[in-house]
Amino acid sequence: MTSSSTTTVPTPSAVRIHGLTRSITKLLYDKYHIIITVGIYAVCTSEKGKELQKGIMNFVERYPHVEQIHGYFYLEEKRAISFDVVPDDTIRDTPAIFLASLLTMSITSEP
């Protein structure tokens, strides 16, 4: 597992950058069918976002082949959630890896 450092920046800037990078990632997947990650991770500060994050973490952690979950992001005005799922390296099931990559993209609920 790699280590990372954390630098504190103003929350509104981090949230905006995180949202933009997720949009770029989705655009690249939709247009070119490639998965690439760019950008930073913003920290969720809203109570609703924190509540949703806790529920998602509890749900995904039930799967034994999930090595890590990170990059959780909730954009309330778009009703969108995204997070990264890292499967362990013992998975040889291509559909399962594909599913993990789809979960990484985003979950959006229409109002």
C-alpha cells in the first residue's frame, strides 16, 4: 500500500477541484472508454455527506475482496456520490473488476 501526505487547502477550492476532476474522469470514460484518475480528494464536511459516506463504507466493507475505499465525494447540488474501490490482487474475475471500476466512476440520483 502506498502512503500519501495531506495538505490542507481552503475547502471550497478543494471541493470545486474534486468535482471538476471527477467530471473529467467521467467524460474520458464516456467518450474514450478509458478509466483514468486525475486531481485531488476533497474532504466531506457536510453532515448529510458524512452520513452517506458512513453508509457506503459499511456496505462496501462487507465484500472481502475490497482492499481499500477512498476518494469519497458527495456533491449535494448534483445529488452525486463518487468513491474509489480498490479490489485485492487475488481477483481474477474480469466482471468483478469491471464492476469495481464502475463504482469508482460515480453514483448519481436524479431528483
